[in-house]
Amino acid sequence: MEFKLTTEWDKTFPKSEKVNHEKVTFHNRYGITLAADMYTPKDAAGKMAAIAVCGPFGAVKEQASGLYAQTMAERGFLTIAFDPSFTGESGGEPRYMASPDINTEDFQAAVDFLSTRDNVDSDKIGIIGICGWGGMALNAAALDTRIKATVASTMYDMTRVNAKGYFDADDSEEKRYEMKKALNAQRITDYKNGNYALGGGVVDPLPDDAPFFVKDYYDYYKTPRGYHARSLNSNGGWNVTGCMSFINQPILRYSNEIRSAVLVMHGEKAHSCYFSRDAYADMINGNKYADNKELMIIPDAVHTDLYDGGGKNAIPFDKLETFFKDNLK
């Protein structure tokens, strides 16, 4: 693909006057070029602690991850918000594919990039993953010993939800077989057509009987609150076969071997809260380093409230600042 980066400010949040902003690129272990927005405190001096941010799943860096990155830069960190492989302004063909392996690698590639910058202390690097990238962040933390602190915000375990459905309602060999049968039939159709059919983003128009969590996503991705032209969820969505490999490649297998600090935070009223509760329980089960792990449940917050605050300042940025300052010493 031809690689172009947007030069104008096209975020879903206002630009801060407290930080400097620039576009940067870096590459992952598979040779895919990733695009990122870098935010640096205007009064920065010397080597700083740094944070890489990604998510939500199907979003772009101009949405929630950019808000997190800019806000944490206001609080003294050098930050980047990046588009994952195959999405947004990042490279990778075909477009709109996801991979447990490559998307975990995307976080590690961000650590590579930050570790080699003259103004970053390579011993003080953390990551933030939002929604589906919360699970990827935990997976990266289990693999990458350079990551000293991790926040998983309003997380999904994408392998679990793809293999078992919401609340594990489709957790049977029969249902998985039918799903795999349909996906493999779609592969033949795509191969014949020479392109990949899109699965559709957030439903629009919104049906009157839509479940609350669908309304929650619509309110963010399909309204001026969070819509972005490059966001998969705001538009045509992932490819139908885009998440196929998630079905039988579970992440978080060794999460209880994470030694570094982890904060898992989720809204109390989010449909997805069970992902964080279960992931936290699994992470501390038998973990010799459980003392630096924390589960934070935010009262009255729903899933997308932790994307942009939901109009009620739901994102606990004071807590994030303290967490990273304590653990990126």
C-alpha cells in the first residue's frame, strides 16, 4: 500500500496546548510499518518514562488511544498511540485482518521503538491496551520482560469471545464447528472474488430492540462523539474472516507468570466486565508476583465510558498517573 500520514489534526478529541504532537512510524518483526501519534510534554527534559497505547478493537489512534496518550503526556510521560497492523494509517495487506500473534507483536514493536529513542529511559516503559487491545496488552506483558507496567482498560479477551461467544453462551464443539464451516466457506468465496468481504461495523441504523451493549457501541462509533472515517467499527468493520485465527489460538495462557505491575480496570455496568474479572483472577492464580497486580472496578461506568470518559470523567487518569509513576521509577 502507498504509505501516507494525515498532517492535519483529525482526532475525536481537542488538541492539548501542554504537549507537542508529531507523527512517527516504526516497524514490527514481520516488516509491517506502523503509524503512530507521539505526544511529548512541552517542558520535557532528559530521558523520560514512556507509554505505548493501543485500542479499542476496531478503532484507530485518533479515537480513544490518542486521548489516553495525550492525557498521559500532559502528566509527564512520552507517549505514542499507534494503529495496529492492517488498520488505520499502519501498513499490512490485506486490510482489516487481526492476529493474536501479530497484534501482540505490535505492542512489542512499540517497545522496540521507544527503547531506542534518545529521550526515553528504556528501563521505564509501560503500555495501555483498551478493549480488545487490553487482552493483547496482558499477552504482551506475559511475553516481553521490557514492559514494566501494564494497564488493561475495559478489556476484551478476543480469543475467548470469538471461540465461545458473549458470556460463553456458544461454548460447544457443535457451535464452533458451524462457525468454522461458515468461515472456511467464506475463504473460498473471497479467494474466487479476489478480495475479502467485510463483516460490517457497528449496526446502523440502530434497531429499536438492540441490546444495550450495541447501543453503547453505536453511541460512540456512529455519532460525532467518536466517529472516525478510518475506524473499522465506525464503517465497514473487519473482514468476515478477519478474526478467524482467534478461535483456536487463546491468549493469556501464561498471564499468571507476569512479574511486572498490572492494573486491570473496568466499568461496573459494562457488559464486558466479566473479561476483566476473570482475567485478573487467572493472572494472580499461583502467581508469585501477585502483590503488584490490581483490579479496579469503576462504579456506574459502562464499556465505552472508558473510551472517552462517557461525559462523566469515568477514566481514572489520576490513578493511571500514580500507577505508572510508581512502577516506572
